[in-house]
Amino acid sequence: MNGASREALAAARERLDALTDSTSADATKLADELAAVTALLDREVSLRRVLTDPAQAGEAKAGLAQRLLDGQVGGQAVDVVSGMVRSRWSQSRDLVDALEELANTADLTAAQKRGALDDVEDELFRFGRIVSSNTELRAALTDRAAATSAKVELLHRLLGGRAAATTERLVTRLVTAPRGRSLESGLESLSKLAAERRERLVAVVTSAVPLSDTQKQRLGAALAKLYGRQMHLNIDVDPEVLGGIRVQVGDEVINGSIADRIEDAGRRLAS
């Protein structure tokens, strides 16, 4: 998002944090309701254009949202949406993207309150790796002709009782409402959002063999010192690395693998 939309999203995040910081707030219920509004505005293009029309007064748009949603979702969800439509959005689609992010953030907040956020981060990462390596599973979850109920049942068989409830909810929501994204990119976005919830960066670490707890701690401390932020490590084992490690933080890659060194040496010899 750019410009006005970025500022509007930042304000919406603050409002959501203020609501979910309350011990009385049901973050899981709020997540469901915000997801429902996301689906509504994703489907009703004319409505979201009206709610983001810069020519209309913010209070008028908020009043419309309140009338539409009153009795359909709880008061907290109405307050969040009303606040969002008061803001200015660069594109009407940005409002829907922001609502979806807030719904996912509310679910992650619920997991954080239960002390399960670390598990959710790890499970999202591992599920993404499973999907990328299993073409049949990916096809079943992304088949547009398949019934939504069949996808939900498949995910429940895969994740139910094996993963945190929040993980199953987030993945199910992504699979049943991908909104034009690939499954892999959606899972990556969820992983990043989970990390941001704890104000951490995500480092994808690829090594030839599993790292010991001591090695993980040392690597995490070194990366935290390098980037100036707490670091969450997603560990991926790949025998083809041949030794050493490969670390990716965002778009930046730190290579320390033997395979990369061999390839680099070969390029130098060829030149």
C-alpha cells in the first residue's frame, strides 16, 4: 500500500491493538467478524467503492457502515470498520486488504494471549514447506472446481489436533478465500504477519543437517545483533546445501553454504 492507504492501515492497526489489549475482548470472535466483512466487501465492489469514495464525508461513510453491519457483527467489529471507512484510501481494494490483515492479526493476537504464537509461526512455515513439496496436496487445496467443504475437511484432517487452532483457522481462511493469491504467497504473508506481531524479523535458515539448540541460539543472537531486532528462525533442512548455512531475511540473502562457495568459485574460474 502507498500514501493514504498506508496511513489508514497504520491507524486501523492501532485501533485494533487498543481493542484486543483489553482482557475482556474476544479476539477470535473479532477475527471471524472482520473476516466476514472482508468477504462482503470483496464480493460487493460497488459497496466498497462507496465506502472509500474520497468525495464523501468520512462520517457519512461511517454511518453507512454502521447501518449495514449493525446486528450482523458485534459492536467492536463495527467500530473498527467505521473507523477505517472514515480514513482516506488510495484504492478501494486497499480497504479489503487491510480488513483481511486485521482479521488475521486478531487471530494471531488470540494465539499470543494463549502463549501459542511461537507454535503458530512454526506451523505456518512447516505447512508452507509441505505444500511446496507435495504437488497433489497443493492441487487439492487450490482446485477451483473442488467444493469448499471438501477443502475444509481435508485441512481439518491434516491439521486438526496436530496444529494450534489458530493455525488451522488461518490456513482454512486462506484456502477458502485466496483472493487471487497463490497458496505459497499467502502462507508467507501469514508467517510475516505472525513475526511482526512479536516485532520480530523472520530468518529462513537452510542447512544441510538439523541445527542444535545451541547453534540456533547463537545464530539468532548474531542475526539480532546484525539487524537490531529480535529474530525468529524458520529452519529448513536441505542435504543439497552440502554444509554451512544459507540465511534469508526478507529479500537479503546471507550465503555460507559449501554449494554456493563451489558455484561462486566456478564462476570466477570461468571469467
